[in-house]
Amino acid sequence: MAPLIGFYDGYIGPGTGMFFALGNVALRGRQIIEATGAAKVLNLSTNIGSLIFFILGGNVLWKVGLAMMVGQTIGAYFGSHMVVKGGSKLIRPVIVLVCLAMLTKYVFG
């Protein structure tokens, strides 16, 4: 499973954290909140690996990357607070909706 997610993350990218979270729930039996937290750590690891790869190749758009980092930080702040307040009752439907939206976009977009 890990090589497939790694390929997807490197080639396509968006939604990899959802796959990490779903994999942790389905394959490792973790609770959804724990799985989501672990997915964040795994996503950070793959992003650091990608960043190193692109820095070595001299192919980093620093201004775009920094703007994305600011947006990610803001989203992570609000998202983590929503998880603490809403728990798994909030996370489960959001994960399903995001996965369905991505699937719809890939099939019909």
C-alpha cells in the first residue's frame, strides 16, 4: 500500500493525507482522530522529502511555496480546532465528502 500512496503523492499529490488517514483506519484499525493525526505526520514527511528533491534540482518556486505554507498553516490551525470540538462525528463525513469530490473531479473533470 505504501508504494502506491507514494506514487500517487509524487505524481498527482492532492488528497494524499486522506489516503493516509483511510489507510490507518482500514488497515491499522486506528480511530479516525488518531489516524488523521498520523496522516499529518506522514504528509509532512513526504513533503519534506519532495522539498529536498526539488531544492537539489533547483526547481523551487519560493514565493508560491511560501504563500502555500501560510495557507496550510492557517487551514491546519482552524482544522485542528474543529477536530478537537467536533471529534469523529465531524471528521468522518468530511473525509467521505472530500474523497467523493476528488473522485468526481478525476473522473469527470
